Amino acid sequence: MPKAPPRFPGPLTARAAVLAILLSDSDQTGAEPLQGHLTLPVIIRALKCKYHWPIEVSSFPANAADGRSTWAMVYGLTPEVIADALEAGGREWLERRAAAKAAELRVSVQTPST
């Protein structure tokens, strides 16, 4: 049975935020923080299992700020997967996502807080 092709999540979800970074050359450390109770590994798992993205995961030992040893995780897509995804509607998806984020920002600025 052939593998299902990757799908794009809704444009304003945490999954979309993570996928947009993986598809772009953006620095992951400069990404906006994820809100809510989901962690990055949970989002990556959803992108891999539910949306069929072949995200590669690697880890390496690192030091925590308090001096303890820990593991750092690195997530990525191969250049071939990125190129294929952009050709298969990814560029348009990224544009729709940017437009949706801009519209959401305009609405939040225009709506007064009570």
C-alpha cells in the first residue's frame, strides 16, 4: 500500500506554525512561541502521524542552563521533501497562511479588549 502524501494543516494552528518553519529557511530559535498546552514533540508527532510529513528527528547531548545534562532535539525535512512540498501546493499554502495571520492580526487590533 503506497504511503499517503503529506497534507497541510489549517493555516492558524500550532501545527501550521511549526510546518511553516520546517518548510522555510527561518531560524527555528527565532520562531514565535507556541501558545496553549501542546509541546513541540506533540506537534511533530501529529505532523508525522496525522499529516504524513516525513520529519527527521535527531538528538544530541547538551547542557541545561542550570548545569544539568539534557538532550536537545532537532527536527527537519530533507531538501527533497521541501522542494516537493513547495511544488505540490506548499507555496500557495504558505501564502494563504500569511494572509490568514495578517487578517487575524487586523481583527485582533480592531477588536477592543474589555
